[in-house]
Amino acid sequence: MNEGLIALLSILFGILGANSIVYFRKESSLALKGNTLVGVFSSVFIIKSFGRLGFDPTSIVTHSEDQIWLLAANLSVSFFSGLFGVLLAQKVIMWATKDNNPR
């Protein structure tokens, strides 16, 4: 596997994680487009930020022995980052649209 394919798989798992939250919490849905965008950006952000711990696509390609465990770590982190990204985006939207004006 090359780095590009691993990066695309991690983005796909981020999208899957973001869209799977709808089955558990329907009120957290941002529609299909919103969930997909949040899944892409949150998985890319987390993998780029924490990928230096050893599970980024470059490390997966260069390590010959622990490749499957690094790939599993990459894909699971991408999935959960998409899932938690939607929850965080929903909290930010609720905070931003809350009526703060006293009457």
C-alpha cells in the first residue's frame, strides 16, 4: 500500500464515523453534506496533528513489521475523530445560536 491510498482510507473512515453518529444521536446530525465535511476535516486535522506519534501514512509505509497495527490505529483514530468532530460541531452551533439577550 502506498501513502496516498492510506490517506484516502483514513479520510473515508472519518466520513464513515461522522455519518454513523446519526444512528445513535439523530439530533446531532448536520445532514449528509455537513457530516461529510466535518468528517473529512476532523480526520485530516487529527491525523496530521497526532500522526507524528507513529501512525501517519508515511510511518505505516516505512515500517515493515508492525504495519497492520499502525494501519488499524490510523483508521480507528480517523473514525473516532469524525464521530467526535460532528459532536463538537453540533455543540458549537448550539452555542453560537443560543439567545443570550435578556428580555
